[in-house]
Amino acid sequence: MGSGASNHSPASSPEPDVPPPRKKSVNSKEKDRKEQEKHNEYSGNNPNNRVVTDKKQEISDKGCFVRTNQVAPIVIKNCREEFQHISEFKEPIVMGRVADGSLEHALIRGKYFLVKDIVEKNDRLKSFEKQHAPNFHRAKGFPAYATGQPTQNGVISIVSTILNEGIKELFLFNLREEPVLFINIEDDYIPYSIRNQDRLGELVCTGKCAKDANEAEGRIRKEVLDLAMMRDEMKFYFYDDLENLKDEPHMLPVLFEDQLQVAEEVYERQAFLNPALKYSRFCFPVHRAPTEEEVDIFLSLFREEPHFFDKDHNPAMLFICNSGMGRATVGLAMGCLMLAHRTSFPPEANEVPNHIDENNPNFERGEYLSVQRLVKNIPDGLAVKRQVDVMIDHCGELYNLRTSILEQKKKMEGIHADYIIEGRSAKETYRRKCIYYLERYIFLICFNAYLREQFPMKLSVRYTKWMQRHPVLTQLSCFMDFVEKKTPAKLVTTGCRFLVADEYIGLDVLSSQFEVKVSNFRRMVGLPVYGMAQPNREGLSCVVNHLLQRKQGYKKVVIINLRNDQVIESDGQTYSIHDPSQLGEPIPVVGASRRELEHKETLLKEEILGKKIVKVFEEITDPPINKEFTSVMTLQDLSEQQQKETPDMLYYRIPMEYDHSPLVKEADDIQGCITSHFKDPDLWTQNTMAFVFCCRTGKSRTTFALAIAGLMYHHMRAFPYGSQPGEQERVSCPNAGYTKGDYIIVLKLVRMLPAGQQVKREVDLILDRIFETMSPMHFHLREVIFFTYNKIKNATSEQQRLILKRTSLDMLERYIFLILYNCYLRSEKCTNWKRPFSKWMTEVAARAGVYELLDNLGFYDFEPNVVTLKTRRERWKIRHTLFPFYGEFI
């Protein structure tokens, strides 16, 4: 050994004394070396990955540790070094700073800062000084309270204040989905939440349920402790004021878990000490309405407390979020509605509700288009809305939901030159808030409708199940943005949007242009039902005259256009409006009726004729060109012109959502259009009338409509060979079961439906017969489900995977929809389908549990635990593309 070396560790060394090594044989040494390597492997002491510090250095040399200190190197053999605390970071420690020039330090999860929840300027009610909680307030007339995030002492103070008012039972609801840590400062625990270094003003949400949120807080606390342990002073960095960074961050000691509490510890310990306090956590979204699952958990607490429904009982509720305004006020309104149904509503809530003037809605009273449609579909809907409005006013000391929607609407519509707010367009920021706050308003109306029905029965039916029994409410609560109905026509002449030709290279895969001047024209085998892409004036004339000639034998031709976007025709080409950000697809006018679309197309026609020259895209792969428009026709103009030439042509327009989960109203409209021409049942067997469906490409929507018409025809005639057991063609190819639609979710539906196997066989036959005439399009509505899903494994980005999964689920839902529709046709045939399909779905299918199946949709064959896009609400919301805002939010 070197000078000053010893066989014993010096007094300052943490290692124990080691006896002098004795001489060993070669085999013995080799055995010891292998045992040491094995020990290092399982104990985590890998000598090749030692931590290097300024004061000491550890290296490995053939099973020996060499430790240096200020005296001399010491060689220690066959030893094990242990630490009380070992940081377990799987990723490298990432350093960051709040702003240029500020202190750089380690970030939580590589991207988060810890920021104080309580900001003095946000305490509008100045309650923090007294209660240690910002914006603590009570709803007018009810024992229901709301507050911003209190400190630990604040929780004690508020609970004591409420119980001292004679309350025997207090329900405390923590509505925060974002993780919160409470740091010990002086004699209190102060709340801090994590913030992303790129968006310091926004709360970071890490969980969708209480379990996720609690676990996230535990993980963050452990990481803070780990990072603090790496510093000699055992401190971590906390920010109190992000607007004034002069004294930021604060380095606070974090030695033990006791100095950092999670929300569960702060609240549960108070509930443990106080039997009158009942604590629960719900993850309410920061800006949006709570999920149906969270509402179910909320209601289950009262369902499990039978005495809550006793009028002699005197419970109170306390709702907590970060500010005491948004989420807490939504919870407060829910609580007041519960208490009002338990006792009584204020007198003003029972007054005659205001009538809604659809042509001149009062937005101060929340009369938005989505609300108008909602109250029409709820029994006594205006009275339900009136009660909600009164409760919102009683809870609106800090945050009035209707007023907040209107404020965001005015801000959005008042912007002339857009600007950026925290990396986002200001218009889109305010627009999203309009939608999110309106979503909360619609939720409260649905929630009150549920309580009116279920509270007398002590909430016997879960809210989720009740919504599934009223499927139209879910649909209406997902379609709230009708901005496109108010966009001005001048956008296409000012360069904000462009006209793009419908016809493009490669569209006509069926080569029908040569015969009838329309792309993808085909007939459904054995039936007077046809499909095609969007025709121009020449194509429409060719198709109608082709079908009315003596050879075909039709006396009338019914053209049904399924497009829900604006279309004009000029010089033999049809054009639709596209946004520069997405030239591949036209902009749909969501929620527009036929008349509204025709009116917008008329305004577009007048705008184009007024300018004469407009930039258009003939092919989206080429630059736009200036086109001179000498004549412009709308789709209605085309049909009227053709009717003058061929009076036996009839024209209808049924707007359908493109590439979307189907809506029952769409099936109702198609069925109603067809049955209106068959007053005499004998006409079904006579090929005297041809139905021609068209959309932009003649593909997705057209095929869906063909399937509906084909099923109707065969029920009135007879199903051909191939629909009975044993008549199907045998398929021998990889994954044949999936191309035949035999998915777990489909087979579950088949077992649910009367004669389910036969119902599915009939649908499969119709889809096969449709495909026989369009095989070059490679679009078989059933087979495309698996082909699209199978592409996910080759996706190059998460966004692409999400789009492919959404598309495959949309197609799967369409297939299920057709099976349900065929079941409806079979069961209601005896009444000539007097009951609409939409009503049958609500009165029969919903109560049988069909919507529970549709809210758990997924490819369980490949994903045993489906997580994303399984509910109708998720699938509908993700389909809505927000194009740049122009016009008015209605």
C-alpha cells in the first residue's frame, strides 16, 4: 500500500474496519471474484457506474475499491457500501430556469416548476387574511360553500366556521385534478402546484381520477425529496410570484416527508379527527364540464347516505378548486341543485320561464343555439333551464357561468387583428373558452333534468346510464360550435379561404366519366338504387336522361345530395370552400339545414359574381390560379335547371357529417325521403323509380346511404340468396374473421339482438352487393375497418396513429349502426316503420343497453384494455376541427 496506508479505516471514514486479507489459492480468488460480481449485480452496487463527487472518488479494479481522502488512498477488498438514500432517476436530471437571467436548477420530471397556488391579487373577496383561503364564499340561500385552495390551517378554519353554524354533516369536495404539494412554512402548510416551463400560467393536469391524482402527488413528492437530497443543504426551489422574479426562487428545506404533505394527508387527517366531515376528491377539468364518471362518483356519496334525503337532516357542502371560481362554482351549482330538490327552489325559480326567440336570441340569458336545441329535447326544458339559471345567479358572486360565456364571446368577436396569448391565437383561446363554458352550462341543464326525474327515487339510476337512455342529450352536448353558419361569403374573395375543385386526378376510379360524365357512378345489384360523386350540370343531365330513357324503364329519378358544405358550379366544374390550413377537405357547416346551406350558397354565388375573378385551386398540389367566373350556379340552381329539362326528376338535400360516427337523424331523413314515394306498398316491387345518392367523392356517405336504401328495399321485397345460414361464400384468407366483421364488440351486439346472427348476415349481404359494383374503389364498409386499423402499426407519429384509430372506430360504429338499423327494420316492419328509427333507438335499444356498448367501443380483439376513444363523447369531440374564427359565436 501507499504511504500512510492502513489495514483499518481511519476514524473519518464511514466504512467499518476490515481485517487483513489472507492468502488464497487461485481457485478461491476466482470464486470470491464471481461471488462479488453476483453480489454487486443484485445489490445495485455496480462499480462501473459509481457516482463521482468533489470530495471522494470511487473506482473498481478487480473487485477492489480504492477510496481517496485527504490522507492517503485506502484499498478495501470484498466490501459492500450502503447508503440510507439513493436517488432513482431513470432519466437524466434536466436543469432549467423560469426566465433569462434567473437561477437555473433541477426540474421536476424534467420540465416542471413548483409554484405557489395562492396569489394575493386573485383573492377578490380578501378572505385569505381571516380564513387562510382565497375567495371563500357561500351560495345565496343554501348551506353550500366554495373556496380557492386553502392552506392546512385554512382547511381547519373553514371547516370550523361551517360546523359552528349548526351543521351536523359537511361534505368536503376537492375538485382539483392537478397535483398539489403542501410545504411546511413556519406553522402552516402552504400549497404549491407544478407548472410547465413552457406554459407557466397554466395548471398541469396529470390524472383523470382521484387515484391518479393522489399517486401523481406521491411521485412528485418523492422526486422533490430525491432532488433535495442531492444538495448538501437539503433544499429545493419554490416560486411564490412569477410576475416579480426579483427574489425568486425560494430555497426551502426539504429533509423529510413530514415537511411535504400531499392533498390526501391534509384533508383525510382532518376527516379522521372530525366525524362530521366527509372528504372526497374529484378530478373536475380546469375549464370544461366534469365527466359523467366523476358525476356518478359524486352522486354515489349521497346515494350511500340515505339520511341525506330526509328533510330534517341538515347537511352542507364545501367545494375547493385552485381559485374558488370556475370549478368550485360549477360544483357549488351542482350542490345547490341537489339541496333545492331536497327542500325547495327559491320562488323565482318557479316563475314562468322566458320564451326563446330563435331569430333574436338573448345571449345574456344563455340562449345559444345548442341550448335552444337541448331544451327542445328535454321534458319541460325551459323550466329546467330556468331553475339552472337561478342557481347560477345564487352561486355567481365571483363567477357567473352565463356572463363568462358572453364575456369570452365579446372578446373573441372584438378582435380585428389576431394576436398571440401564451403561444396560441387569441381568437382560438377565447373561442375554446366559449365552447368549454357553454359545455358546463349545458351539463348543468342535463344534470338538473336528471335530478328532476331521479331525485324522488333517491338517484336509483346512475347519471351515466340515464344519459345513455337519453342519447340525443349526449349528441347535443358535443355539438356546440356553429360558427360556420355565420361566416361571411367574402372570405373566398379576400384570400382567407379558397375555392377548391371537387374533381381531382384519380377521383373517378370506376371510369364512369366516359359514359355519364360523373365520377364513380354505379348501381346496387338488383335494385333501383345508385350512387355517384358530385355531378356538374352536364353530369347531372347525363345521369338523369340515362335513367329516364326507355331502356332503363324508370318513370321518376330522385337525386339525394348528402353534402353538408357549401358548393357552387361554374363552367363545368364544382367547387367547395377549403381553409388554407387543410386544403384536402371542405369546411362543413355543422348543424346547418338544407335551407341554411342553400342560403349560404346563394350569398357565395353573389359574392363571386360581384368580384368576377377569384383565386381557386384546380389541384391542391398545384398553386392557386386566378379564375374568371362568368356564370355561377348553386346546387339548387342545378336541380331547378334540370327539372325544367326533365320534370320527372326530384331533388332533395340531406346534409350528412363527412367521415363521422353516424347520427340517428340522418337515417331518419333518408328513410323519410324514400318512404314518402311509396304510399302504395306495391310500388316497392316495381322498378319505376330510381334513387341516386351523391356526395363529394361518391364514397363514404354515399355507400352508407346505399346500405340504408338497400336494406329497406329487401325488407319490402325479399332478401336474395346468401342471406340465410349456410349460403355465405366461404372466405379463405388471413384475418378472414375480421374482414367479415366478427369483432368481439360486434358479436356481443349480435348476442343482444333478437335473431342477431340473421340480422348481421343480411347487413353483410347488402354490403357485399354494394361492393360488387365498386371494387376498384377498394372501399368495402365492413372490410375497411380492419384494413384501416391494421395501418396503425406502421404509423410514424402519435397524431397519425390517433387519426387511424379514430377512422377505424368511426367505420366500426357505422357497421354496428347498420346492424341496429336492420334490427329496427325487422321489428317495426309490421307497422310500416311508423315509429322513426331515432325514437326506436331511445325507447327500445337504449333501454336494452346498446348505448352502454357504444360507450365502450373498441377493438378488444387486439387491445384487451381499451382506453382512448371508447365513448361516443370522445369520438365526437375529436372529430371537430376548429378552423380559424370568422363571423359570430351563436
